[in-house]
Amino acid sequence: MTTTVSTPIAVPAKPRHRRRSSPYPTWFLLPAAIVYGILFLIPTFASLYFSLTRWTLFNSSFIGLDNFVAFFEEPFLIQGVVNTIIFALLTCALKVVFGLGLAVLLTSQIHARGLLRSVVFFPVLVSTVGVGIAFTAMMHPTDGIINAGLGLLGIKGPGWLTNPSLAIYSVAFVEVWRGVGLATVIFIAGIVSIPQDYYEAARIDGATGWERFVYITLPLSRPAMVTVVILSFIHGLRNFELVWAMTRGGPGFASDVLASVIYKQYQAGFYGLSTAGNVVLFVLIAAMAVPLYLYLNRKEGHQ
């Protein structure tokens, strides 16, 4: 009786996935890291330190959290925070709506499309302070061109910047006019990247223009929409120049935003207090923008 010895079959080893090495040395990142550290990291940590001190240009003394306690005891702080959130939400929503509408119009087959794109983007290039000064004159309750035009129609124009209940909304609409051009350009880039095959197939199937917008343009331009939402929302939370140029936070404190409250503390010489306010503003922006960014990108990934 013979016994057979089975020879084990050699199983080839799984190839190891080697990490592809970059053709560029790691130290190529050093210049960018140095610039980032000087312009961002060092000022950030310096602000955190000086927010815990009472300081001037020549000396400082550590006082702990007293600046933060004093900042949260500001009598009009709540009004400034509410105005900041209203301003950010309103300007963000309107930039998305108008920017997407203009992008759809400016990517269609219309005459002078290139000229119209330049006209829409032009306000972005104008100085924010210049825009604020111009619209302050235009919104004057008696001599402004807006109320004069309404008067020709038999309508008595309101005090756009002198009415406490209208001031922050008037500034917000000016911000939308100034910044919608950038949102439009981002949406245009997203729309023109959509393959035309989808639109041709939809036309063959008899889809209307509205159906092509809802089922093709809107979902496939989502990455551009996420970008517009994040940028517009952050800009709305930290907006200062336009508010200060048009109302100085007035009338009274009706249009104060968090950034203008902080600037008034700088003007009064409370440098440590205003630095603590900057830290609070940074935390507020991070606490609202980062979850929004993660939520929008998570929803995008599930589609």
C-alpha cells in the first residue's frame, strides 16, 4: 500500500500596496508652512493670550477671564449677535437664490452674454466702503434717489437707514447687490461643467425647461452651491466694513453687528476687551460654519 503525499499548493502572497512617493520632496512645503505660521498661527495664539490681559502698545498685565466676563456683560451684545445671525442668514440665502438664477440666465443662449457677465461681476471689484457711501446717499430719506423715484410713483419712501427696524435689512440688501456677482461666477463654473449629454437626452424625452433645471441643473450644481453657501455665510458673520460705512451701527445700536461692537471697544481704548470679542467672534464662526460645512458635504456624499 502506497501513501501519497500531497504537495501543498503555494498561494501567491498578496502584493503590498506601496504608497506612491511624491516626486517633490517634503521640504517643498516649508515655505508655505512658514507663511501660514506667520500670518495665521502666530496671530491666532497671540490673540488668545492678549484676550486674557489688559494691554496697551507698550505693556500688558494678565487678568484671566475678566475680559470675557466684561464682554458678555455688554448691554447691546445680544442685539449685535442677533443682528449678525440675521445678516448672515439673509445675505447667504439671497446670494444663493439670485446667484443661481443669474447663472442659469447667463449660461443660456442670450445676446451679449459676455457683457452681462462682466456687468454682474463688476460690483465685486468696487471698494466696499465706496459702495456703502454711495448707497448711503441713495437711501437718504429726503434727498436720496431711491425715495425720489418712489415719490414719482406716489409712494412715500421709508427711512431706509434711519428706521431702527429697517436699517440692518437695508444694509443686507446692499451686501447682496455687492456680493452676488461672486456667487454667480461660482454657479456658472458649476453649470458649465455639467455634460451636455444630460440636457440633450432630457430634450429628446420631452422635458421642459423647468424640469431640466430641477432634475439636472440643480442637483449637479450642488458642489458649487455648497461653496457659495459656506463662503457667503462666513462673510455674513464677519461683515463689518459695509455696516460701518452705512450706519456706524445706528440708529442707536439697531444695526450693530458683533464686529462693529468689537470695533467700538477698540475705539474706546479697551484693547484687551476687544481682543476677547475677536476670540468670541472666531469661536462663533467656527461653531456655526464647521457643522454646516460637514452637514452639506455629508449630504453630498450620500447622493
